[in-house]
Amino acid sequence: MTNAIPPATVARVPIPANGVDYRNKIVLAPMVRSGELPSRLLALKYGADLVWGPETIDRSLIGAERRINPRNGTIEFTRMPSNGGRPDKPTKASIIYRIDRARESGRLIFQMGTANPDLAVQAARVVAADVDGIDVNSGCPKPFSTSGGMGAALLRTPDLLVSILEALVKEVGEPFKIGISVKIRILSEPDATRALVSRLVRTGITGLTVHCRTTPMRPRERAIRDQLRMIAEICHEAGVACIMNGDVTSRDEGLALMTEYGVDGAMIATSAETNSSCFRAEADGGAAPWREVVYEYLKFCLEVENRLGNTKYLMNMLIPGKNKEFKEAKQCKTYLDICRNLGFDDLVPAAMRVDEILDLSQKWESVPASAPASAHVNAEAPEGKSKAVQHAMESEAARAAGGGAARSKAAPAMPNGCGPIRRTSVPEQKVKVDAAQPAPDATVPPVEAQTQAQSQPQVAV
Ligand SMILES: Cc1cc2nc3c(=O)[nH]c(=O)nc-3n(C[C@H](O)[C@H](O)[C@H](O)COP(=O)(O)O)c2cc1C
């Protein structure tokens, strides 16, 4: 075992003027689907120090158009579908990446999937002025990624990985004054990891994250931490920050592991997917009950007009699997349905507005009295109304009569109970239905690499 160098004596690569220092940070991992803007805002709300966006493939970003959403001020990178879209529908731009500069400023790391220095540089230039760092994914084991030479395939082509990092440092990091970092996995032979990391830290990067699993390891397998001290030491000798990843389940645990292994930061993925309040220290209240977390999440989704399919994806992770709301949430086709099913009546006006913006209001089975005029044109009032719509109508009628919401349920106080990680998650203790039953095991395997097209309608502004 090597002795960690005392922090006072380590060299430090200077932090670029517009970049971030990765040291002493508990951070949200890059996660395709689970790392979209509302999830990142949720993690930040609960105390994440930095957030990584989901891996975005270089080619998907090159040529993207940057626009500001006038309703909420978010930056949207969009592009028209390359196949021209469906002939029976107006072609709409897809949102490739969305940033909330007001709330993510100083804390957002953009992660890229790439296997080509030129494409990496071209893509990074598109977002560099709007993010605080650029990270290269060199750990994704999925064929989608590795077949194109990206992700974990780069661990086997270190010359290429080094050339990508050097190009990014010189062509993007330096002119934009932001840091470049890389996320790798351990190799099965410690000497091979040592050789690789020794090369990577000399490329000019400011941070290196190590996912403590080898490429063939599945997420269910426990992370292996016996190479961590060696990796941290190599990073420190070069002045590069080292972030550990793999089975970190909370802020407090991350801080303890940082001390134990001499690393500079800790990154959380699946535990944040299960309960994003894992970023809150015990001293500050610790993990929040799922209902509160889902409520906050939905608020962010509505604020940023998140694509419904993506909202439901993470919501289904956040709601314990055996819960009645879990089953109902899966069926919802509109934000209005979701808010009604979960009893978040105060979010109904925003839900209706966003349903309109996202062209979902025609899926309302009936139209609440206060819905915008256009919604009434689309929908007839059927005899059998859904529970959600009935609630909405009752509530809206009560509001119109000056009585406020007919059924106003703020997120109730619940006992703390952060589901640890999805594969071992335990039930919440005082939820309404089926709380005693264990959450099912993961049914959705992690997807480490996909292009992040949000496939969202372009809203007339
Ligand atoms: C849904 C999901 C999506 C992921 N997407 C990415 C990704 O885009 N880029 C990446 O480097 N890793 C990705 N990962 C891997 C995580 O960032 C992390 O390395 C891994 O889950 C181990 O951390 P954990 O033990 O805290 O879950 C993803 C993981 C999950 C569960």
C-alpha cells in the first residue's frame, strides 16, 4: 500500500478562471436519462456541490442551435431530426441539452461521448461558454458506446484518449478558461491502471473520476476500492483532483470515504436516482421522504418544461416500487394526471400550462374549467372521466368559487428514509400503501451511453 501524500504538499494544476475546483466536493454522477436538467436542479437543491450532465455524443451537438427559452430563461441546444421527422406531423426540433445558467452556474460539468479529437473539440465549443467544465466519458461499457470506440473502449486505446484530452485542453479548456476532466473505470490489473492514469494526468486535465469497477463488472457487483489510494496518489503528484465513484450512497458516507482513501471528492449515481436528497448531510436533516422529493422534482420539471417521458422515468425511480402511486404514475399521459394522482394540487395550474406548451393537453380526457381556451377546442367532455380529471375539475371549480383547492395536499412530513441504491433499496416506513414491501430490484438496467436528444417539441415563442 502506498502512503497518501499530505494535502499540504501536493502540487495543484491551476484551476482555470471560469472552471471549478473538484476538491472537497460531493457530486452528482453523469447519468443518461436520470441526469437531465430537473434532476440536476434537484440534486443541487439537496446539496450536491457539482452536477455532471448526461453523456452527450459529440456528433449530436455539432451544428446544434442555441436558444434561450423566453418563459424560463433556460438555454436549449436544439437540432432538427436528421431523418426529417414524421411526414404526418410538423417537424419539431429536438432539445439535445438544456442548461439553467442561473441555477447551475459554477457547478455544471458537461460530459461528452467521443472517440475523435476533432469532433470532441467541435462539440465542446458549442457548449463551452455555458458550462463550467468538460468531461470525457471513458467508462461506459455498453456496446452502443464501445462499438464506436467511445466510453470504456477508450481504456484500450490510451493514445486516442490522451489525444482527445490534449486537444480539449488546448482548443477548448484554454480559450474558454474551463477545466477538462475524464471519467474512467479501473482496469483489472493495478499496474495497467497505474500506467493509464499516469498518462492521463499529464494531458493538462484538472480532474479525474474513477468508477471503481472494471469494464465487465455489472452495477450489482460491489465496487472495488483497493486501487483507489494508488490512483489518488498519481493524481496528486500531478496536481490533478481525484474523485471516487461506485457505491457511494450519501454525502456523509462520501466524506468519510474521501478521508479513508485520500481522494478529493465523491460522486453518487444510483443512490441519487433513488433519492436525490442523499446529498443532504444528516446534520442538515439527512434524506427526505420520497413524497417530498418527488414533489420538488415535479416542480423543477414544470419550471423547465421537461419532456414528460423523461420526467416519468426518474419519477418512477424516486417512488418506491410497490407503492400505489408508482403504478398510477406509470399510466399518466399528462402532467395534469401526474399532479392529480399524487395529490399535488397546487402544481395543477403549472401542470396545465406545461401540458399546453408540450402539446399534451389533447390527452386530457376532459378539460378543467380554467384551462386555456385552446384546450377546450381539443377536448370533448366524456361521460367517464379519469380520476385525475375529475379531481382537477373539482379543484378548479372550487378555486373558481373562491374556495381554494378542493383537495390541497402539500408534501406531508414523512420519516427520513433514503433508499440506498436501487438494487438494494429498502421500503419507506410510513408510506400509505404497501410500505412494508421491499422495493423490487432494478428492472431498468443502467444505460451508460446514449445520445441525449430530448425529442421535445419546439415551442412557438
Ligand atoms: C441510469 C444511469 C445512467 C448512466 N449514464 C452515465 C453516463 O452518461 N456517463 C457516465 O460516465 N456514466 C454513466 N452511468 C454510470 C454512473 O455515472 C456511475 O459511474 C455508476 O452508476 C456507478 O456509480 P454508483 O455506484 O453510485 O451507481 C450511468 C449510470 C446509471 C445508473
